[in-house]
Amino acid sequence: MKTSLPVLLAALYSVLTACSDGAADPQPQSTQSNTATVPTRAPASGVAAALPDFAPLVEQYGAAVVNVEVVQKMRQTRGPGGPSDDPLFDFFRRFGIPPPGGGGPGGAPGEGDGMPERGEGSGFIVSDDGYILTNAHVVADADEVTVRLSDRREFAAKVVGSDERTDVALIKIDAKQLPTVRIGDPQQLRPGEWVLAIGSPFGLENSATAGIVSATSRAVGGESYVPFIQTDVAVNPGNSGGPLFNMRGEVVGMNSMIFSRTGGYMGLSFAVPIDVANDVRQQLISTGHVVRGRIGVAVQDMNAQLAQSFGLDRPRGALVSAVEDDSPAAEAGVKAGDVILSVNGHDIDRVGGLPTEIAKMKPGSKAELLVWRDGKQRSLDVRVDEMHEKQQTRTAANQDPGDETERLGIAVRPLTPDEKKQVETEGNLVVEQVSGAAALAGVQPGDIILGVNGKPIASVQQLRGAVKQKQSTVALLIERGNAQLFIPIRVG
């Protein structure tokens, strides 16, 4: 039987289409119709879907990401190994990670004192009149801050304020009609979701790196007030302060730190959720400082053994290990051994959730705690008090004229009752910063001052009085770790 030309052409089209789609051998076409059936590709599943294209996001919002360059005119020794040009140095040090290079430029402690120290980080524009968010550790102790836009314009920036506990700083440049980012909701982030970072790693401006959310609400370090977003996005020195975008082009976090055993990226990076950063921004603009709540408890995480011993079904909550005398928690009847399960209906699954929930409450407000005690749940109402932050540190460069501690080259502050209890010391003063004679003698930040020239010292006033004596050498008794030692300082 002869086949009509239209049917032959339709069959040929079907075969060619199937081959171009990478399909299997085409099925025989029916000759009972003059219309051929064209095979269609099966829809891809979510796992097999194509990788995302970040180019439109970078094109649209890359201009709102800036490079932040800082200059500190007078270098100060920060401890063993000296300072570092790396903006992430403070975080490497805080978590016991060796900083890149092991010290300042030249590698020797204190080498090059008096030379300007430079560092770089990132930031992102949050209002078109020049407000920029970045990390507190990027602009800490900076004498000059310069912001460089993607179009290569440069502006001198003013530090409006910074908050060390969240590592958030707000800076301002004198400019108008600037490109800005869109703010997203980090509460909607899910592990496995694609995210993008834009920043200036190693000074390479507007570099984009991508990855996924590894986890949310991570408590990193000791007493954390930030529920960090953990990602596997490549973040390196210079990325600090840059934005973390979701796939909708919204900023959901600020890249803040990495965990590393080498000083470089190892697949673990952490971002401050943007709602935390925004709260700090609004407080800095309105009042110039950040107010947090506290209730006066020391807590620890629960493990399986502790949960079993307390009769809990699984490890959860924050175990109260100590309650401060005359604190709001003590007045409400909180006891050591209580397990705090929720605050105002928000479950506390891990210990880091408690300081996060309490810190964001306004002083004077009421916190309803659900606690586990003696195998039963009970509710306690606690009045939230204000957390008193560390008082402003005065360095040798900005001390009042005639301040005798300048002769030593140290800046000190009183220890809080919590700190004294934590380190189990009888001392009252801790060294914050070191320079000059004290740095040369080996005094380090974190040293606790016990006495001067054989006499006990309990206050800043006593320290100043002891240093007023006209000796050329002062013997400082300090406590470092579990040891006490005298350090002679030449001040003549």
C-alpha cells in the first residue's frame, strides 16, 4: 500500500525530534491519521532541576554592595602574635583559630609600631541617603573609613555606631540616590536552599560566590546573642560585612565569620540574620546604642544523659546552672537545676535560643518562662532587666591628659560580677588594650591586675594612684589563666 507524502513527512519529523531530545528509539507511528504525535520530555523532578542562574541577581543588586577600607594610624598590640591586617582577625582569635600570617605585616609582635595598619571588608547600602551595614570588627578602632562603590567612586565614611555582641556596625557616607538592597525574612530560610554572597575577598571587589544554607539558628562560640545562618558559601577575609542573598534577590544575612584550622575557607561560614542586623541599625540611629534584656541566669546545653537524669523525653531546653542574687530570675523563683523549655511560647530547643529570646526583649517587659522542675512543667513570670554593656574603653591614644595609666600603656575596665564568677578571680580590673611600655613588657589583653609594687589594687583610682609614684619601673602583679606573675614595666 502506498503511503501519502504528508504522513511520511510527519513520521520523519517525529523521528528527528525524538533524536534531538535524546529520547529512546521512536515508537512506530500510526498510518491511520494524517497528524503525527510529537514526543514530549518528561518534567524534571525538583532534585534533577537545572542549577540556578545567579547572573540576574548580581546584575541587579551588585551595585549596592561596597568595599570598606579602614586605616588605623597607630597599631596596638592585641596579644601574642601581634595584630593582623585581616579584618577577620578578631574572629579567628575569639574562636581559637590561628590568624593568617601569625601576626602583623613582618610577622613579629609589635613590629612596625607607629605605622598605619590597613584592612578591608565589605558592606551593603540599606538606604539611598548613604547608610551602610557592615561588621563591627571591620571598622573597630579605625581612624579612617573609606567606602568604594562598584562604579569606583570613593567616599569618606563616618561610623554611626557598632555593636560588638552581634558584630554589626552602621556607617554613613554623604551621598544621595544610591542603589540599595532589598531586605528579606531569614525566618523563611530552609537548610538546602540556594544563597549567594557578594563581597570583596582579599580586596577583589564585587566577587560573587554561591552555595546552600547548611543550618539555621546556630549558636557559635560561648554566650551567643546571634542565631547564625550557617552556609557552605565560600567566604574569605574581605567578605566580612557583605550581604547574603536568597534566590529572590533579598538580603537575608550579613556574612560575618568562618571556622577554619588554616586561616582560609574550609566550607563553614556564618552570617548574622538580617533581622538582627536591622534591629541594631534602628537602635543605633535612634539612640546611638543597643539595649538588651537580661534575667540573670547562667545556662548550659542539655545532652542525652542530662535529659534522662532530669526525666525529659529528649535533650531540649536550657539548663540553669546558676542564678544571680537579687536578679529578676531570682525574684521570680528560678532555681539552679530548672530547665527552661520556652520563653513567651517560643520553644527553646538549644541553649543558644535563651539569650537570643531574652536579649531582644525590652527592659521592664515580662517574660513568661515554661520550666521543667521535679518532673513537671511550671510557668514563671520574670521581669526583664536591662543588660549593662561594657563601658567604653579608653585607649592610650584618647585618654584624658594627665591620666597616669597612659605611662603604662594599658586601658583597663572593671570586671562584671558574672565575669569574676566565670574566671573565679579575686581581681577587679581586666586589661582591655595594650601599647607602649606594657606591650614591650609582655602584658596582654585579658590579664587581670591584682596589684602594683606589692600592694593590692581593687579599682581604677587605686591603679592611677599607684602609678603616680615616680619610679622608673612598676611591678605589675597579674593573673593569667591559672597562674599569677609579676611583670616589670619600665616607665621612666
